Amino acid sequence: MKIKNNLKEIIVETGIKMLAEGLTVGTWGNFSVRDPETGLIYITPSGMAYNSLQTEDVVVLDKDANLADGKRIPSIEHPMHLALYAARADVNAVVHTHPIYSTVLGVNGMELPAISEDFAQIVGYKMSCSKYALPGTKELGQNVVKGLGKENGVLLPNHGTVVVGANMPAALTICHVVEKSAQTYILAKSIGTPNIIPDADIKAMQDYVQNEYGQKGA
Ligand SMILES: [Zn+2]
């Protein structure tokens, strides 16, 4: 199957962006994109610094985790990425990181409800906290798929977050909105009782973004 260098470049550029934007530190986290044409998954290698990543370090897997291209060992969390792509046809990018405020909620086993418009529009009704499983296991993948449901983000207990998007720019935007929302929620909870956006309003906002938002016909 055709291996695409531009998709490897997206992985390299995402690593640099995530370090620059404070979404990860060191070699923590992992991310991938799926080529909708071939179904191949382009994922970060295990334990390599993002600022020295080259396109030849990117690992390409098929949906059953067979190596399609690359010389590195794929991220330990590749079973989770494969499980998410198998479960969600609308998803072509997966990002897993350990941002501080989102992780705090996961440490407490709490969920993150929709408390702001941007969250309601692009993340969903809420981010659940998935059931615990050890990193790198198939069980973790199953728990994450279940916890994610139809939304675009899920909290991992005592670990971090997983977000999904139609493409990598969308997934990175969701990453930022999730972490900002987690920070806002924790601060709001510390001085009072946060108001949660009602489900009907969330649905209306999501419909609006899908159907009306932006420069129509442009
Ligand atoms: Zn992790």
C-alpha cells in the first residue's frame, strides 16, 4: 500500500507544535493520523524526543498492527490508537497527552462536563473518565473506546487525556479547548457551583457549527 511522506511530516510537525504549545513535555504522550484512502496509521515511535524526530522515525501500521513501513518500535499505546480508529470511522487523528488540569480531573476520577461554548461545539456533551487499565494494554484501548463514546475526548484515570478529530489540526484544537475547559472547571468549582450547559443547547450549538458556521459557499 502507498506510504505517504506528507503524513509522516504531519507527525513530525505535530511533535514540534505540541512542545511549543505546552501540550506535552519530554517524550510523554503519543499521536497518530490515519490515511482515509489506504487505512494505514502513521504513529509516533516509542520514547523518542519530539524535537529530534525525523520522518523516517514515524511508524506506519495497518489496522491489525502489522508493520507497513518504518524502522522504529511504535508507541506503546498503539493498541489504543488502533482500537479508536476501528470504533470511529469519522476519526482520522488521535492525540494522547498528560496536560496538568485534565490529568487532575482524571486523578480524582471526575468527568468534565460542557461548561463553555467551544467545548460543547467541538468536544461534546461531556468528557467521561474511562475505567482504569495499565498503559499499553488492549484493555486500555477497550476502556478508552467505551469512555469516549460519540464524543471527541475522554479522560484516563491517573494518566491524562485522549482526544480525536477528523484531522490533526482539529485534534490539536480540541486538545487546547479540553485543557482550557478543565482549568476553568477546576477554578469555577473552587469558588462555587459551575453551571452546566443543558443538553438541548449543546445539540443546537453542534448543529449550528456543522451546518451554518463559517463562510458559506466561499
Ligand atoms: Zn500516557
